[in-house]
Amino acid sequence: AELLLFRAAGEAIRNVQRHADARHVSVQVSRDEGRVRLTVVDDGTGFAPDERERRRAEGHVGLSLLEELAASVGGTLDLRSAPGDGTTFTLEVPGS
């Protein structure tokens, strides 16, 4: 779980650097009731839901791989974004 959290944080921050044109980004890690949550929030350009699917079809699979890895350990990856409204990346996995 620790390695997945580290990898996910790196991917989320790289995506902010490469794509978001953000002025601010925050990274938080918390633990509650046997689960660990990583949240990365930026105030960048955001994206429409179909943008993620288009980028995946072009071979950008980082987020999809993280989503699969999270599911394989009983976790979830949630992305919330809208054009002009930034992005919130939340990964939650079981953790002791």
C-alpha cells in the first residue's frame, strides 16, 4: 500500500505539472478506520470527463493503471474535474 501511495502521489503531481497550468497544489495523506487516503488538489485548468478517455486511447495509461492497482488491493481512485475548475485526485487503500 505504501508503494502504491508513493507512486500515485508522483503520478498525480506529474499530471499537475504537465497538464494543469495550476498556481497551487495541495497534497494530503490521512489515515482513518484502517484506510489510508491520498488527496491531491489543484486549481488548474481541469478537464472534461471525455478528455480522460481520449488521452487513454492515445496511450496515456498512468491513471488507468493506478485505478487497476488500487482495485487489486481493495482500494479506489476517484478523479473529479471540470474545465476551468481544477482537479481533485483521491486514492484510498486499506492500510494498517
